[in-house]
Amino acid sequence: MIDIIAKFLISILEFFYSLVNNYGLSIMLLTTVIKLVMTPSAISQFKQQRAMEKIKPLEAEIRKKFKDKPEKLNQEIMNLYKEQGFKPFGSCLMLLIQFPIWLGLFRALSTYAAFSGASFLWIKNLSLPDPYILPVLVGATTFFQFKLTTGKTPSNPDSPMSSMAMMNYIFSFLVAYMATRFPAGLGIYWVWYGLLTAGEQLFLRWRMKK
């Protein structure tokens, strides 16, 4: 399955390369197309985020009522989320959906000869890791993307959203470390996708205010 995805991505990258004559730009164009396809899911996630803002007062009441009963408290909060159709770990799911594409692109960049020696900006070879700049950018964009989609971290450490915030730190660090090992072209995909997602979230918030 990964080989099939890799071959499909290579065909798309070759098409974009015929237009722009640069594999780095081709990866960014491919990323933009993937982001557009994922837009409906992103909008749904944004609605979940707005729903959380409405749930907060109800959650505060539950915390006050069951503050001396931790197990009952967590059960009631999860019941509240279920009744309201809210999924606190939706942003993690959005990233998990990308993994088949991520693995396919990893295979394509590692095996397709045309990427070997292809350069972009400061990167000399898209098929080899960039151990310094890209990992920092990958970790930063991942962290920023999570912050935009999850909102402000609750002060209560028992809140599922607090757990989500902790997962943000851990996941961002792990992805940054992984970026020191995978091809630089994959880092370009990750960073550009994160920037597009951040821009999308800011635009949706602006539209909501308007």
C-alpha cells in the first residue's frame, strides 16, 4: 500500500516539476493540494473548537459539583463531551490521517533517483536529512498548529484538554527529533502543511468574528 501511495505521489510531483522545474516547489504544490482536500475536515475540527467554548461553563459547573469525587468528575465530563458531540482529541486524529501520505512521501523521497541531489533554498539534497534548520521548523510549526486547534490550556490538570496540551509538547519534540532522520523534502512537506493549517485557522477565526 505504501508503494502504491509513493508511486502516486511521484507522478503528481513529476507533473508539478514539469511546471515549476524545482522539486522543492513541487513538494509545496503537492502539500497545498493535500491541504485543500483536507479542508472539510479542518472546518469540522474548527466547529469542534467553537463547541468547546460553549461547553466550558457547563464543565465548570460539573467540576464544582464533583470536585471531591475525581472518578465521578471525569465520568461526567466525558458524558458532557459525548452529549455535545465534542471530541477533545480531534486535532491528533487530523495528524494521524496524514501518516499514510507521510509514509508514502518518505518512500518516494528515499527511493526515487530524481530527488537525489535536488536542491531547494539552503537544502542541497532533498533525499537526505537536514539535521539543523528543518527539525526546528518542524517542531515549531507542529506546536503552533496544535495551539491554534486546541486553544488556551485549562488551568485544571485533570482536564482532558490539559492532557492534550501536554501531548502537544511531547509530540512536537518527537516530530522535531524524527525530522533529523527523515529526508529534507519530507520536512518541507510538514512545515508547509503546518503553515497552511495555521493560516487556515486564523482565517476561520477572522471569518467567525466578522
